[in-house]
Amino acid sequence: MSDLVYLNGEILPREKAKVSIEDRGFLFADGIYEVARCYSGKIFAWEGHYDRLCRGASSLRIPVPLKSDEMRRVAEDLLERNGNREAIVYIQLTRGAAPRAHYFEQGMEPTLVLFTREVPGPNPDLLKKGCQVISAVDNRWGLCYIKTTGLLPNTLAKQAAKEAGAFEALFVRDGFVTEGSSSNCFAVSDGVIRTYPLANILAGITREIVIELINSLGIPLREEAFTLEEFKGADEAFLSGTTTEIMPITGLDGHTFAGGRPGPITLRVAEAFQRRIDEVRNG
């Protein structure tokens, strides 16, 4: 099996793909990224990921070198040549390389990297039984809606979750649960699903699909802020994410949801999401 990557217009063996030590992505985390899921070698929700990449690039004033269809062809070529079926496509775009200075010059040549990697799906035991999560102080920068490579607070929160024997950490800002370190989160109370609004959180591509599915199922949904205590008082809860898919939450900081089992509304949403995946596989 090959292990090829794309770097600035070239397809190269991974070990030969080199980036300058003065690349601003390395020095300043001056860049953005996307991770798209692939099922049976087919990319899931490509346009959503590409559009979000472009929004982030526009916010940071970084030009995107390839159009959607061009970048997709690169990704599909890598998937095929690397023999990847159940995989991710990783895309990273940085401002490029220049002598180190906080300011940046106009007209810099951006650095664009794509690679693919075979990945297992979510842990089937967790999908069946649900996962444990912890809360963490949301100490990230003020532009969380941009999917930048500056992920140190996220990685520290995820590490804290791992060391606590949990699957995920939920960020809490000013007493309100915002999102997970690498996921969005939903709570269900009295038959109504609630999720934090798009107010300085990441506009998750899976989140968007889940909201669409919830509406199609006729389940009431409110995008509104809720406190950590309100979240703990929910009847059930779940996470959404590109590699997380729909993950039931059965415990938060030692508090148990739905008797320690995935709740019925969570299962309905998960089943609808699985049908969407099956459509991609069979399409």
C-alpha cells in the first residue's frame, strides 16, 4: 500500500514531503485545517468541509490555492493510490514560509498539504453503551469559530479526559457548556434537544447534518446556551463529530444520564445518521 501525500502541487511519498522550518503554520499556528471522513472510499460531506475551509481562510486572509472540484480530485486520487477505504482526508493550509516576524507580508505563497489515512470507526462498544465525559474550563482564544491549527487548549483538555478515563472533555465558558474539545454536544430534556448556538463555537459539519436530521425526524430542537448544571440535569446527551459520529454520553463528571444507557432520542438520531452514512457507501 502506498503512503502518498500532496504538498503544494506535488504528490510525494510521505517521507519526502518537507515543509520549511519558517513556515508560519509551524512558528505561529498561522493556518487552518479540515478533516473529512471517507466511507468505502467515498468522501462524506465534502462541500461542507471545503466551504468551512474557505470561510476560515477568508477570516485569516489566506488564499485557497485550489477550487473545490480540484481539491476533491486530489483527495480522491490520494485515497485511490493509497488504497484507503475507511479513512480520513486531512487538509492543512498555512500562510506559508517567511522570515519570522509577527506581521505578515501580502502576496505570500500559502502551504497546502493533504494526506489520507485509514482509520477505524468509533469504538462500537462506546456507541452501544455510551461514553463518559468530563467538564473543562474553556480557556481558548476568542475566535473559536475558525478551525485553526492552534489547538493547545483542546489537546490539554482531551489529555485530561484521557487521564480521567473519559472519552471527551466538554468546555465550560462563563458557566455554560459550549462544545467538546473535538466535538459538538447535545442535551435532551423533556423530549427537546438543545445545543449551544453558533456563537463563537465551531460550526461542526456533523453538527449541521445532525440538526437537519433532527428536524426531519420531527424532534423539537433549540439552539440555546445551557449551564453545566442544566446539562447534568438532562435526560440524555450525545456528541457529534467527523470521526466521533453520534456518540451517546452516559456520564458527565460522575453524573449518570438515562440510567447509564444511551437514551431513546439519542438512538433515533444515531440511527438516522447511520442511514446517511449508508447512503454514501451505497451511492
